[in-house]
Amino acid sequence: MAGILAWFWNERFWLPHNVTWADLQSTEEAAFPQAEDLYLAFPLAFCLFMIRLLFERFIAKPCALGLKVQANGPQKAQPNAILEKVFTAITKHPDEKRLEGLSKQLDWDVRSIQRWFRQRRNQEKPSTLRKFCESMWRFTFYLYISTYGVRFLKKTPWLWNTRQCWNGYPYQPLMPDLHYYYMVELSFYWSLLFSQFIDVKRKDFGAMCIHHILAVTLISFSYVTNLTRVGTLIFCLHDPADIFLEAAKMANYCKCQKLSDLLFFTFAIVFIVSRLGIFPLWILNTTLFELYEALGNFPALWVFNVLLIVLQILHCFWSYLIIKTAYKALSKGKVTKDTRSDVESSSDEEDTVPRPKALHSTIATNGTSGANGTNGYLTGGTCSEEH
């Protein structure tokens, strides 16, 4: 085990030339990021999750009820042992032949059986109240952490000049405010990574899972290698878009269509400008070129840049879906599905329910990020944050 650890923490991989781990040990004069600090994220993630449960129960739910958000879930299908057995053991989407067989067996018309299966699929769909509470929690967190990030970064020199990210690297002392910023962000993404298995199921579940794993990896990697200054810039760039996304979803759940449309378009503009414009021109430029000019080449630097490029690929994927949704909304006046991952994979529309005629139907549940998200976003007619 000692040999494996020595191989994994090889200084020639993690650090620039002529720098050792001993050089970055914390002293009374200056503290530096330590790998063991990352363990703090696990109890903090648990605390964040408990805070979320209390927030949703005692703050978000009363707010939702006060705003007349629908508390009941979809209409339940009437009990039927035969159809239930087919649904659970055979198929949730019976073909025409099976429908005709069930029609003869139950003496029901095919239309009624189709409606039963549709209601049964929607039965597992979460209520609007639950989705509102989830969005309000994320909205509150992103609003808080974005405000904190702006207040912290406006006092730092590297916000205005990215070359300052590498001034004196890697001997850059860890400031308490920066340490707090990192630990809260890391804890939040750990909590998202685990809670997504019990949260509202998104159609872009796989993409969001990759996003959360990538976010945790990037945050941890940049902390261990003391690339924390540029890390704070990435945080500050990614979090604000999710504020508008979650606000748009809450407005949609409250049936405030015009407000929801406005917030969604604001989210789309902020997301695309920040992820496709500022991120490559500001972040990738400094990590790919300015860092290389200041320090030369070492393996960890290229791993970090590969992770950032993968993140940029996700940005392009979600931006395409957002633009596609916005275009449909503007050209046709309606969109039949959510477009950044808040549409549940089990959702189905009743034939008797009219199609919504505005963009708010596209924001049915999650949108970034999602992040971020998204973090976070939109999938083929579907919105979820990223980062």
C-alpha cells in the first residue's frame, strides 16, 4: 500500500519541476491546501443534505402552498390486478396485439386500457409541490454561493487579471475565505451526486451524473494541486446561470407563464454567454496558455486541462439543446417537452390534455446545470447545472 501511495502521489506528476510536497506543508506562517482536507466534504455534504430536508419541509413547502402550487400528484389508475401484473412484469408500453388481448380478457375497450397504462406510468411522476421545493432549494443555494463568490472575488487581483492566478504558484497561501468557498462547493456537488438517485428523475440523468462526477473531480484535483485561484473563477462563472434556471422553473410551477418565459430566456443568454464565450476566452485561455508560459509543462496541468475541455463539451451539448428549445418557442409558440433535464423519464401526457402553448411547458422541472445545472439541463426537448 505504501508503494501504491508513493506511486500515486508522485511529485513529478502533480507538481512543477523542483517542487516537492514538503515545500507545500502548512506552517504557522502560511497554510496550503492538503489532500486530507478533502475528507471534510463528506460530513459537510451530509449536513447540507439535512439542511436541504429542513429547508424544503419548513420553508419551501409553505411558500409553495402559499403560491397555490398544486400539492397533489398525477391521477392514479384504478386498481386492476391483471393490468398491474403486465405493467410490472412484462411491459409499461404494451403493443397493439397485447392491448387487443387484454381488451378481450377484461372486456374493456382498447382506449380505456391505453388510458390505464398512461395513468399508471404517470402515477410514479413526482408532484409539482415536490419539484417546486427541490428547485427552491437549488435556487437558494446558487443565489447564496454566487453572492458569496462575487463578494470574495471582487477583492482579489486574479479576477481582473488572470495572470495573477499563476503569480507565485504553487507557493500561494490558502486564505480562509477561499478554503470555505471550495469546501462548500465540493460538499454541494457531493450531495447532488448522491441525492440525484432519490431526486426527481431526469431524462439526462446520465449526462448530469457525468457532470457531477466531473465537478467533484475538478474541484478535488484543483485543490490538491493548489490551482484554487482559477478554480474560484470557474465557480463564479458557472453558478449564476442556475439562479435564473431554478427561478424559471418555480415560476412555471406557479403558472406564471410570462415570468417563466422571461426567466428562461435570461437563463439561456447567461448560460450561452458564460459557457460558450467567457469560459473558453477567459478560463481555457489562462489554463492552456498563460499557465504554460508562467510554469512550463507538467502532467497534472494537462490532466486539468483535459477535464476542463470535457466540461466545455458538456457546455456545447447543453447549449445546443437550450438554443433548440428557444428557437422552437419563438418560431412555433409552443414546445411540447422540457429541454434541460427536468422532464421525468416516466412522464406521459393524457390524450385529453391540450398541449401547452408557451415556453413554460419546456421548463417543466429542471433546466442547468444544469449545472450546472446544472450544476444543472435540456435534453432533446429536455432542460437541467451544472457546472
